[in-house]
Amino acid sequence: MSGRLVIAGLGPGAEGLVTPQVAAALAGASDVVGYIPYVARVAPRPGLTLHATDNRVELDRAAHALEMAAAGRQVVVVSSGDPGVFAMASAVFEALETGPAEWQALQIEVLPGITAMLAAAARAGAPLGHDFCAINLSDNLKPWALIEKRLRLAAEADLAMAFYNPRSASRPEGFARALDVLREACGDARPVIFARAVSTPEEQILTVPLTEARPEMADMRTVVILGNSATRILRRPGGDIVYTPRSVPA
Ligand code: SAH
């Protein structure tokens, strides 16, 4: 059988949010490759080899997956959420671009998944109902100055924003600085949603005005959504709803 490489998104956590396409790809896989906690979400079975690696070696992991596919294996690279959102799909194509000739003819397919911001937005209501952007707040792969520039320009464009990788033990200061920049650039009390471990048993959703947002409200399992200037909160007995209207008056 000729080898094949599938790059699949496992969604935010809940089994019901794994697409049938991704479930079918996993059922037909000989090898699953990915970061340890994501590979742990794939059920072991005879004939399936699980290759769980540390997150810091994305390109090595991608090359390993391409090598196995070139050797005839049915390889699935897994990411959480969607594999094209701050995840493995780009890493695989980066490795492919500079890789050996035998990789170039490989059959490669990307299968989408439900990304964290969409799962979080659905829990909160519809905060991304108008124009929005997604920004990775980790400065592992880009300079911090670029992050700040993008935050200011997104605020100037009045986009709602979703923030991935907001805060980690190795970067405790970055998110505090991001909040300062946003408070200065937005200058209002628009809602901020801290959505942690969405769709898992540890899920926590907290909505506060930007003026009251604190760095400790986020960790690496949190996606943060900031509304635009029109985002509002509907107070209801069953729980508040945060939404952004579909239209902007002329
Ligand atoms: N490819 C993933 C994102 C990888 S970056 C996706 O599409 O969702 C990792 C970041 O995603 C985390 O730091 C966090 O900001 C966010 N994230 C992933 N799963 C999450 C979940 N279940 N709940 C909240 N945020 C999540």
C-alpha cells in the first residue's frame, strides 16, 4: 500500500466535536504522530503505533511523519482544534518544502477541526459575529514588538480578537503587557471572555470588562476573546450572552 499523510484536527476536547472525517482517518491509520496530550486522546488499538513527542520539536515531528509516509505507512499527524490554526499543518509544509525528492509526490491531506476560538465563542454566545482576527500571543516564533503592533492595529480597525497561547510559565509578563496595550488602544470597558478548557470537564468561562481583566485569569489552556466596540452582554436568568451585532451603522 502506498503511504499517505493526513494532518487532522481533534477539536477542542469533547469526543462529539471530533469530525466524522477525522475519526475515519484515525480508524485507518497505522501511525499517529503529535504532541503528548493530543496523542493521548487517540484510543490505542492493535496495528496502530502512537508516536507522542514534546511540543518544542514541531519540525522534527513533521519530518518524522513525512519519512514514515514515504516508507508506505498510513500516518495521521494530530493537533488540537484545527491543524491549520497555530498548529502542525504549517510545520509539515515547511518540512516538505525543504525536504527530499521522495516526499514531493506524497499524498497529503489536511482535515479541519473545530478551533478553540469557535468552540469558546459558541459557549459565550456570538462574540465573533462581526469582523474579527486571531492572534497568537506567544513570542516563541515572532518578536514581541510585532505582537504589540498587531494588537494596536486590530484595535484601530475595531476588530474583535481571539488570543491563543495567552500566558505560560515561561512567559509570565507578555499577557499583562498585552492587556495594558489593549486597555490603552481600546479605551473602554468592552467584554473580555476567558474560556478555559472548553468542551472538557474542566471548562470555565469568565466574562469581565476589559478594565477588570487580569493576567491571572488566563493560562495556556485558555483562549481569550475580546469584543469590538459594539459587543454587548445580554443579562438572562439562565446565564449571560455576549454577542457582537451583525451590522455597523453607516
Ligand atoms: N490548533 C489549536 C490551537 C493550538 S495553540 C486550535 O485550533 O484550537 C494552543 C492554544 O489553543 C492554547 O494555548 C489555548 O489558547 C487554545 N486552546 C486549545 N484548546 C483549547 C480549549 N479546549 N479551550 C480553550 N482554549 C484552547
